Amino acid sequence: MSTIEQQAPAINLFPPLQPPRRYLFGPGPTMVDPRVYTALAKLIVGHLDPYFIQVMGDVQQLVKMAYGTSDGATLVISGTGSAGMEAAIANFVEPGGKIAIFANGYFSDRLTEMAKRQGANVVRFEKAWGETFGDDEARDFIRREKPKVVAYVHAETSTGALQSGKTICAAAHEAGALVIADCVTSLGGVPIEFDRTGIDVAYSCTQKGLSCPPGLSPMAMSRRAMDFLSSRTTPSRSWYLDLKLIHDYSTVSHRYHHTAPISMFYALREALMVIAEEGIENRWERHRRAHQSFVKGIEAMGLSFHVPEEHRITTLNTVCVPKGVDEAKVRKRLLDDPGIEIAGGFGPLAGKVFRIGVMGPLATEDNVQFFLKEFGKALKAEDYSA
């Protein structure tokens, strides 16, 4: 037997792929529409093929619908939501420039770390995880710091808190600053209203509100942001995430920049078509109704929420773990039978909250009631009673 044969793994050690059936009620990934799975199986073409260029163009137009923008530019990064975050920071935060970050959760901390690595002067307005920023204090912070860029998380995955951006954007523009908004958990399920809010740069992902597998990051940029990019004299420190190059490849000359994941673009196009056919406002309303039903059921169990009602994300709930209950054991019971996945808290919320997503195909009355029944059984098995 040759050395290569000795080193080769036995084929029978690797059975055919057969993933378990899961009900993805976590913060993401979420359930994928069957039409999206079908799109993933379509024949691929080259990343410079005219057909794929058309698919990219279709996706960019559909992303405008999801963000609520008719101006500026949209494009899709070949990478997850964190790649979109890094692209926003690398292209709009220059070394030595001041960025003001509204910090109230894990992903504002990630924004901070990325900005520091770009050599930025980072200033933070900090609040406890789950709290939000009022109009007056947000305005005062920006006026005091006079930054070149302002960043906030619209829907904070780690806490379940929804941050209004209108005053932040107005104050930032008054100070001559650009605004970056993290819309990873809101796009497709919660109104973003990019143009009305005044956002300059937004990034998201595919595996949450868009009900698509992870792997791409849809972005939107205002005319103000595009003007900044075109006038920037120093290149982005990231070649792969250079938005000038990506915009040129995907929208202008279609010259080669990188090999885009063709099948994932097919999937995102189909996911966005599903949303367009439902109607984006109808989709928001469906998620709102599902959230209301979820809240009613959770409160009937005697449980409470980490975030006040007026600041909750309708697609992602942080339910407080009742005293004496081991949240990890509850999650394990749900995963073992009937295969429901939810998430726990982390950072300062570790062991204190369940993070439960109700989005995409699961945002229906029947699915909410199914979850509430199984969640109640798992809690009871861990000796919880309302």
C-alpha cells in the first residue's frame, strides 16, 4: 500500500449528507424558502458571463426595495454581514479620522474594533446592553464630538433593541458627518427606510430577515456616500473590500475583481423576489402581527422581556430567563425534541436571556403557537411554573 493510500481517509467513514430537521427560531440563520433552495441548484455560469451580470443587476434593484431607497447605489459584498461591516468601516473611516459610535451591544463593540484597526480616532457613547439612545442625548453627543463618521446599530442582535436613526442622521449631517447603520437583523423584516431616515451607508446579511443562506452582505449607499468615495484620495486599506472596485465590477465596467459566489446570488435574487411578491410592507406587517402574538403568549407564561416594548425588534426577542431555570438545559430540550433552535445570551447577558427569532417563513400564527407550546413544555420540564 502506498503512503498516499495509507493517508487517505476511508470513504465509508463519511456517510451521505443528511442534516437534521431544525426549526430555526434563533437570531439567525433562519428558515430558507423552498424556492431559494431550488435557485441554489440552478446551473452556474461564469462570474463575467452576461447572464450573471444581469443577475447582479436584478439583485441590486431588489435590494433597493428592501432598504427603502431610490437614490444612491446598492451592491452586494461576497462575504457575510461582518464583511459588509468591515467594508463600511474600511471605505468610509480614514486613518486618523474621528468616528463616533453609539455603543450598546456586541456589534457596536465589533464596529469599534474594526475602526481601531483602521487607525481611526474612536469615541463612544456607551449604554448598558439593551438600552437605546434618546434624541437629545444623541444630538448632544454628535455636536460635542464633531466626528467625520457616525455609526449605530439599527437592530442589535445581542440585545433585541431597536434604535431609531432619524435624529442621529440629522445631527450627523448637521455636523458634516456620514452615517453608517448596521441593519444586519432588520433588513427584510423591519422597516429601515434608508432615504427617509437619512442613512448614508447600510450593510446587512442574507440569513436573517431575507430568509436566505448566509454568505452575502447587501449594502446601500447614499449619493453623499458615493461622492465621498469618488473624492477619496487614499485607497482603502482593504483591497478585497474596496467599494470603488466592487462597484465598478458589479455596476459600471464589469471588469474582473473577484470570483463572486454565483449560486448565492441566484439564492438572494429568489429570496428578494419572494419578498417583492409578498410586498415589503405586507411582510413588515406579517412580522409585526407574529411578534404581537409571540409577546402575548410569552407574557401569559409569566415571563418578561429584556427590552421595553417601544424599543423591541419585532423579529428578534430577548426573553428573560426565569429565576432558578438553566437556560442551556431549556435550549437543549428544545433542540433534542422537536428540533427547535434558539440562542442564549452572551457577554453581560450570558445566562440571563433567551434570544428567539420569529422571522421569515416562521413568522405566522401557526408557527408562533407551535413554538410557544414547545417552549412551555421545555420550561415546565426544568421545573418552571408561572
